[in-house]
Amino acid sequence: MADMTDEEYDALDELLTRTTPKLGPNGTGFFSSKGFQMISVDEPTARYLNAKAIATRQTPSELVTAMVRKELALSA
């Protein structure tokens, strides 16, 4: 990205100050959309999920969903 002038920086700063995203289920940003939650996993788990996702042509979220549903079905 090219260097910004002072005027461009001030305009961007003003825009970001006035349009701060609201977090939570009623927010407007990507990470605040309803139903979206971010989780953290350790490195081996992340590698496994990514490898399995590539092999099965699914997203890691789809894999986790299938694993959880399978576990819930077994415990019911």
C-alpha cells in the first residue's frame, strides 16, 4: 500500500471512528454476524482438520459439525 497523505489518513481515521462495528449477534461486521463463533484449537488439531478438509473437499467447519452431530447421536 502506498503512503497516505495527512489528509487521506485523517479522512480514513474519521471514517473508522464513525463506523466502528458493533459486536454481538446484532452487529454488522463479519465476525459479529448471528451464528458465527470463532474457536481456537491446538496446532495438531488444526493440521488434522485442514488435511481432512482438503481430502474430503469440505470446510473445517463442516467437518467439526459432522463430528459433533455424530457424537450427539451416539450419546442420545
